[in-house]
Amino acid sequence: MARLEPRLVESDARALVAEVLRRSPRRSLIVLFTNLDAAPVEEGLLPLLPRLTRRHEVLVAAVADPRVEEMAAARGTLEAVYESAAAEQARAERRRTADLLRRHGVTVIDASPSDLPPALADAYLSLKAAGRL
């Protein structure tokens, strides 16, 4: 294992796209594991998507936070209602970002940690069956 030191840095979408295009001259399935936070997607990835989707099939995979789902269903106390409202707002923002990506030809998987692996496999099989790979 290489020694890794964690750092909080924003991904360089421009470098990512350039590297993918350099390394993958033939049509490929490109899977990007990222969150669905609106600002990094809209400002970083979205403007570059046409370059990727022109040559490749792009799939964005995001892990949904199970705690947000719990919070969205909470009721009973004033605090729980506020948590529920905040969770619903977060979920709506993720859906909006996912829909934006889909409008640009990207397949989006937004699933809980336990559901993500089979959802990715299903998406791959669906893309393959549809002749998109």
C-alpha cells in the first residue's frame, strides 16, 4: 500500500476529462464516483461533459447518506420536523443535480451504500443490453 495523506482539495474536473480522453481513445464506460453537490457538479463537471459524452458513455455514481433518509422520515418533535425539512431540501437538491446530469446524457446512480454495488451492476447490464457500450 502506498502511503497516502488525506487532503481536502477540490477535484480538478478539467484535468480529469483531459486524462480520460488521453488514455481512452476508444469508446468506453467512464464511471465517476462523486457526490451530487450542486456547486462542484455545475461549475466543474457540467461544462466539460459534452467532451466526455461525445466519445464515451458516462455514469455518475453517488452514495446517498442513509442518515438523511432517516431524518426525512422523522416526526414527533420540533427538532425532528426541522431535520426532516433540511433532509428533504438536501434530497431535492441531489435530485435536481442528478436530473441536470441526465439531461446531458449521463446515467446517474444515487443509492445507499448497500444498494450502490448492485445498482452499478444493473446499470452496466442495462447499458450493454441497450447497445450503448
